[in-house]
Amino acid sequence: MMLSVPAAGVLLLLAWIHPGDGLYFHIGETEKKCFIEEIPDETMVIGKYRTQLWDKQTSSFLPSTPGLGMHVEIKDPDTKIILSRQYGSDGRFTFTSHTPGEHQICLHSNSTKMALFAGGKLRVHLDIQVGEHTNNYPEIAAKDKLTELQLRVRQLLDQVEQIQKEQNYQRYREERFRMTSESTNQRVLWWSIAQTLILIVTGIWQMKHLKSFFEAKKLV
Amino acid sequence: MHCELSMITASAQLCLLVCLTLTAGLTLGLGSNQDVEFTFLLPAGSAECFYQTTARNDSMEVEYQVIAGSSLAVGFVLISPSGYQLVSDHRSSEGIHTVEPTEDGDYRLCFDNSFSKLSEKMVFFEVIINSQSGTGGGQEEWADIAMTESMVEYKLDDIRASIDSVHRHLEKSRQVQAVLRAFEARDRYLLEDNLWRVSFWSCLNLFVMLTVAVTQVYMLRRFFDTKRVRT
């Protein structure tokens, strides 16, 4: 039973930071890649990433050295920085939104050793989970001592709650859009009328001025 | 003999550890219904590529939409692991493509904004993988970690209350959707009115401008003609 504790530890670590064989992209040395998440307020977001470095000898991507990390910067809808931290070559970052809107998640590598990137690029596997996808159901089952049926119902309740939150946020967004549309409508109308009036007035003034000019110069 | 016993137990534990790690790794890696979505900024004059790993005989659906940017259009290419170009959209604002069955390897999705010199685009894309192989994903594991259903210790009333709660929330969702649909229709009509108004007033504007120009030229010529008549 001595090894069961490290076994559990390894499992937990694996579940914690392993983003799976999902989407990946390549990032250059000084390149910054930004992703936008538009979320309602009080929503938790968990991002996991895994990096791999191109190895010239084996001509393949290998797990990168521990020294190579990524700098993660997260901005809220008011462009205020809510998280700015350095993580290792495999990392996990999490934040909870306090205002609804577009949050920006930016990643760039913190490598100072140019030699490491000499071969080309760094491969980053990224996985971002939002809302009820961040819930750790095995943990909830263990904490509340739930059976499988209860756990599934709990998942359904969380999903529906998230749908309702998103819809409330959508209603708030729609209201803002409606205000912008109505203000544009007003502006277009008044500017058009003003423009027409200005044109007519300018035309009349031009004629009067020219007439008096010609009369002064004794041409007419 | 005591040493032998502990050694056997240790090797059995090691085997168990390896098995558990492999299972956890595999189940975490394999997702039955994987859904990846990202919204990112594509700078002007550049291209960004994303790679998605798939297994054989899966189905992959890619959907993208340009959210912001002056012309709301990007170029999109989808390249299979064997290098064959499956999809090539030149300057489109949205698209939805399905690849079935998929090959084993990495599919490449590229978004191209090189035709635009000034405006950066905000692109939303979603990749949905429906895996034929693989188990039910995370939910199959719950049989092991959840408590065993002993008898029917929770009453049907509990289940009924939970289902009622879900039902009420879904009803509320449907109502909100109806309201939002009405608002969207109203906004659409308002914008269509705006279009009519902009067109009308622009035409009127143009007409007034031309009239004023012609009147000016005519009146100037009349001044000179009057002068000649007088003398």
C-alpha cells in the first residue's frame, strides 16, 4: 500500500494538467498568441497547456525542457490585467470572471536562451474549459458521497444553470446592442437633415457673396 | 519468506500503478465527443494555423465565423494529414465543413488574412470530433468513483424534485429565447428602416447638391449676360 499514495498523486497530476491530444499550434520565440473568451460574470475558466520542442536529432517534437516556460496574461473586459504569471513547460491556469464580457488570454514564451528555439517553433497544446466544464465531478462525487445517478443529475443541473447564466448575459448584450442601434438611427437622421440645410445655406451665401463681389469690381 | 512476500506485493503494486497510469492517461486522452472552440485575433497581413489530431474513422466538423474586422472575411484552408487540401475558402465570412471519415494524424486548419493590409480580424472557430472508437469518455468512469447504489435509499421524490428543477430552468430558457427572438426581430426591422432612410437622404442630398451647383453656374452666367445687354 506504500505505492498507492504516489500512484494517486501521479493520477491527480495527470488529470490536472494533461490537456489531451486536442488542438495544438506553433508559437515563435517572441510571438504572442491571444485568445478571447466572452463569458458571463462569476464564471470559472480553467486553461491547460502542454509544450513540446522540436528536436533536430530525432526530427520530432519532444517534451520541452523544464527551463522553458510560458507567460500567461489575462485581461478582463476593461483591459485590466487580472492574471500575469509565469508557468513551467506544462501548466494550468484558472480564473473567475467578475464582470461579464470579453476576457483576453495571452500566451508567450519566456525563453531567453535563443539556442533552444533555433530549430523552429514551440508546439503548444491548449485546452480552455469554461463554466460547468470546469467542475471536477469525481471530486464532487467523493465530497458529497453521490451515487452515479445522483452525479449525472447534478451534472444536468449544472449544465442548465450555465445555460441560464449565458442567456441572461445574452439579454444584457442585446440591450446594449439595441441602445447602440437606436442612437445610430438618431444620429443618421439628424446629420442628414443638418447636411442638407448646410448645403442650401452655403449655396445661397455663395451666390450673394459673388454677386456683391462682382458689383464691387464693377463687372456687373 | 517474509521478504519474498513483501517483494511480490511491491511488484504487484508497481504493476497496478503502471496499469492505473496507462488507463488514466488513455481515458484522459481519448474523448468521445471532444469540442474545442477558440476566438482569436488574426493580425493584418498574416496567417495562423491550428492542428487537430484525429484517429481513423472519426468524424470531424469545423465551423468558423469572422466576428470583427473591416470586411469580415478571411481565407480558410483545411489540409489532411496526407497533405491533400480538402477545403479552400477564399475570403468568406463564415463556413461549416465536415470531414468523415477522418484519417489518422493531424489535420491542419489555416486562417489567412494576408489580403488585408490594415485591419485585423477576430475569428471564432469550433472543432467537434465525434469518435466512433473510444468509450463514453469521462462519464463511463463514474461507475468506479461514485458510491455504489445500495438499495433505493433515495426516494423517487428526490429524483422528481431534481427533474422538476431542470424542467423549470428549461422553461425559463425557452421564455427568454422567445423574448430575445422578438428583440432581434425588432432590431432587424430598425436597421432595415435605417438602410431605407440612409438611402433616401443620400439621394436627396445628391439631388440638392447638383441643383445648387447648376443654379450657381446658371446665375453666374446670367450676371455676365446682363452686363453685356446693359452696355
